[in-house]
Amino acid sequence: MSWREIKNSMAFKRIKRVGLSTFYAAIAAAITWVCVYTVPGQNLDALAHTASKAAKGALLRIDTYLLDLVSIPIVAGVMAIAAAVALIRKRWALAARAILLVVGANVTTQALKHYILQRPDLGVDIATVNSLPSGHTTAAAAAAAALIMVVPHSWRTAATWLGTILTTLMGASVLANGWHRLSDVLVAILVVATWTLALAPYEKRRRRAKRATAPKDSSTHSAGRAGANGAQTVLAALGLVSLAAGALALGSVILEVRNLTSWAIPMTPADLDAWILDGTGIGLAWGTWLLTFGLTALIMRMLDGLAS
């Protein structure tokens, strides 16, 4: 059996998904442990939290409208729309998968936040109630993933870009308004990624064959395909660059703090304000937003490739 045949086999796809799902869950667990249960992690989270609030004006009040949108009726409405699109396409199982994705991701987030995780008081900041993962970010990312999963192939790239932008803006909004910490947002996106890998349908070769034999205007189809592929490549590239830039911004802050003090010493609110006023704030705020965009872009791009 050739490598191409192995790569296209259902067994290989299942192994790949289990591996990726485990990888995302492990990253979420690592972020949770460091940022919730250690002093250095809480310090970094608190710095990013304070910086994002200081840079709130950069969002041009978009955050106000987005935060008002997320509610139980809105989440239910998105599920209904995703199910309706799948049913119109006569994809009954796909409708069930989309609903389960939205429900599963949101229930997981609420269970983790309210019943499983406890944030210890390590003396870093005043707010010691656990807020990880972010419910608003989970709702936005799950809604975007569900819609990407159910829309026809010709709409999927546009849906992927739209979902990436809306999820990023939601993450930036909860950060800028002080509702959540950076770790809350990143873990919320990873929760959705894990559910997405479990529920996105496998591409069937017979569906590809059917599309290949359908009569089309070859020039129009080729141009559309090239445009979609280009947009997907651009999104993946922007995601990687944004992740790198965000990591660089956080890394520079880590080194700066380490050179002047110790990460093992809890930062008080006065310490946090002093660091932000010292010029660290704007760069760190953009770093958190770039990390959010980069992670979201790569996961939504992954779903674009997984969905059938």
C-alpha cells in the first residue's frame, strides 16, 4: 500500500484526529495548570489582563456590541440555523453533529469553570474566582465551527474567515473589558477544537467523485477553487505569523520582568499598573490579541479542511 493510500484511509484519519485531539487537550491542560495554579502563570495572566483593559479603546466600541450578543437565545438560534442549513442540504447526521458540537463545547466550558476548576489565591490579584474557560469565547468559536461544518463547500472559506474574525473579536472583547484572562480565552478555543475534531465528518471519496463528475463550467470552477485555496493559505499563514508575533510579545515581557524582579513573587495590583504605565501595556495587549487570532485562524482552517 502506498503512502497516499495510507494517508487517505479511514484508519489513518481516525488516528490523526485522536492524536490532534489529544494534543489540543494537552495544551489546554498545560495552560490551565501554569496560569491557574502557579504564581508565574498568574502573574503573566494578570499582566496581559491589565494590558488588554488599558488598550480597550483600540477596539472602537466593537466589544460593546459583541458582548451584548452572546446569550442562551442567541446560542440556540445559531444551533437552529446550523441545523437548518444541514437539513436543507439533506444532511441529517451533519445537523446532529453541529448541534452536539455547540452543546458539548459550551457544557464542557461551564462544567470546567463552575464545578471542576478552582483558582487558588496566590496573592497575585484581587479576583480569585475561577473564570477559565471563557463562556463568551466558547460560544462564538463553537457557533463559527458549527456553521463552517454545515455550509456548502463553495461557502466554506468565507465562513472560515468570518468565524475567525468574530471569534478573535469576541476574545479581544472579553479581555479588554476585564471579564476574562488570556488563558481563559485560549483554553476556550482549545475546548472547541477538541470537540470539532471529534465531530467534524470525514471526507467521503464517493462525494468527491460525485462532485468531479457533475457538469461545471471548468474555467469558472478552476478560478473559484484557486481563489478559495489562496484564501485558505493566506489564513493559515496569517495564523502562524500572528502566533509567532504574539509569543514574541509575551516572551519579551517575560524576559523584561525576569531581568528586573522575580516571576516567583506575586504581583500586586499596584505592581501590575506600574508595569503597564511603564510602556509594556500596548505591546502586550496586541500580543494577547495576536495569539488569540493565530490560534483561532489555525483551528478554523483545520476545520475547513476536515469538513466534508
